[in-house]
Amino acid sequence: MKICVFGTRGFPNIQGGVEKHCENLYTHMPNDIKFDVCRRKSYVTTNTTFPNINFVDISNTQKRGLEAAFHSLASAFYAIKTKPDAVHIHNIGPGMTAPLLKLFGIKTVLTYHSANYEHEKWNGPEKLILRFCEHIALKYSDRIIFVNKEQMGKYSAKIQAKSVYIPNGVNPPINTNDTSFLKQFGLEKGKYIISVGRITPEKGFDKLIEAFYKSDIKNEYKLAIVGGVEFENEYKKQLDDLIQDDKVVFTGYACGENLAELYKNARLYVLSSFNEGFPLVLLEAMSYNLDIIASDISAARLVKLDDSDYYPPSDTNELAKKINQKVLSDFHNKKYDLSEYDWKKIADKTASIYKEMLHN
């Protein structure tokens, strides 16, 4: 069986939740399934290979709003030319190509990661286009995988009949005793709060910084924001303007052992997002047994933290209060049941979707 994959910038070690999802999903797949993964050439930084994956690197524009559309069309034409057994599309924007693929007799699986039109970075017309893409993607895809079961429940019985909930997964934590990456940013073990994500408005980092400076721990602890900037330079400038001293640091994008260092040695993890599909970063923080505070959004509720771990999004006073409560209490690692989020089980479930769809 051969599956063509697009809707991701690519992998390995490319920033983004969809990118991390795809890296883990396809590298855990059964060896009897082969994949053509269409990557956006400008993001590729490594020649790493995997036994069952053929990377197809396609030149792309990096204009916001056009990048995904152009790459998705180019990838769809590649699939039409090579005639795979099926195409696996990631997210609703690239899902606009589903009717084109259907026209050429190619079956499609859509993974619905998030309602992108809810993100603040898009203007009114762009949000309307994304809603139209969602309508087309859901209507014409043969099977749909939702990583968020609450999102799946919003649609008609007809859509749900061809849909299945399969969550994101998490890998075992990397055991490292190195602290050299921490030292580059003046971070000390157990003396900083961490938050991870691409620097975009929906991540709520501005509210997190405001809450940190309202807290009682701002003089003894630091806040480390881990993520890179792509198109949101104005938002990054807004964040820079909020910083009052050296207590808030941006590490840029981190992965592998560098990211493991940051997770392992943090005192607390905070998810300040307004919108998420299924936050992989929460699972990662849980795998390192970190204490957690999360904004009370439906996606964050999927991991079933204690009620006291959630706060109303945008409420910086309540977030500051919870930061004080967590950090000033006795430190203890927490234990979480992550058995549901095993990538091998998730890959096997996804593979069964392919086989069932093609058999039918």
C-alpha cells in the first residue's frame, strides 16, 4: 500500500504541531505501508531518512495565506500523477483539494487538527475562505480523523458517520542530565516556568507575560517561552514591548535533547492558548511529570487535568494567582496516565482506517 501525505510543512525537526504529529505518526507505521510525504522545500534542513518514507520536496512560496494553498495544489497534482492507493491530507486548508483528487478516483483521509479560522492571525476574508475549505474538505473526504472529539461532535450525523476520533500521542521523555542549553539563557534547574509553541497570537503568550509580572515569583523565577517566529513579527514585537527585565527569555525553536532539558528542569508548565486542536505540548509536559496550568479551552480539557489546573483564558489575575499557588507550594512531580497516547497504537488505528477504506 502506498499513501501520499500533504498538509504538513514536513519533518523531521520542523516546528509545528501538525509537523510533530506527522513525524511521530508515520515513523511508527507498519512497514508494509509506504508513504510519499510532500514537504515544503524551504523548511527542510536535514537529509534524515526513514525506511518506509519517501520525501518529495516541493518548492514553495512563503507568503502568508498562499503558502499552504500552493503547496497543497502542487502535492495534489503529484498524487494525480503518481496514483497512490490513497492520499492523507492534514488540516482543513489543504483539504480543499479533496474534490480534485476524487475527480481522478483517488480516495482521501482528512485529519482535522484544528479550526484554523478561529485563530486571531487571520483577517475576516481569510477566515471565510478557511470555513469554505472546511466545508469542502469534510464533504468530499472519504474518511475523517479528528484529534479532538469535541470538535467532531459539532458536525452533522452524515459527517460523523465517516469520522473517527484518534488523539495525538506522546513519546517517552528523553533522559538527559545536560544543562548546557539552559545556561545559554540564564536558566537554572527548578527556577523557571516554561511554555512551548510557535509565536502566534492564539498561543496567548502576551497574557502569560502579563500574568508572570503580576505574580509574586517574578523576582526569583524566570519565564522561558520556547518557540520560533515565522510570520508573526508584529506579535513578537508586542511581546518584546511587554518585557521589563531579563526574567522573560525566548529560546527560539527547540527540539530533541535541547527541548528535553527545558522540560526536565522546569518548575511549572503553562498553556496559555486561546485555540488548540489537541495540544501536543501538554502531553509532552505531562510525560516529564511537570505540574501544569492550562487555559480552560475544550482542547486542554481532553487530557483531564485536575479542575484546579485550569484558568479562564485571558484572565491574567487568575493566572497569576495560580502561578503563585503552584510555585510557592512544596515542589512535587506529578504522575499522569498517558497510556491512551501511545504513538504505535495511534499509528495502528490510522493504518486500519486506510485498509478499511480501500477494502470498501
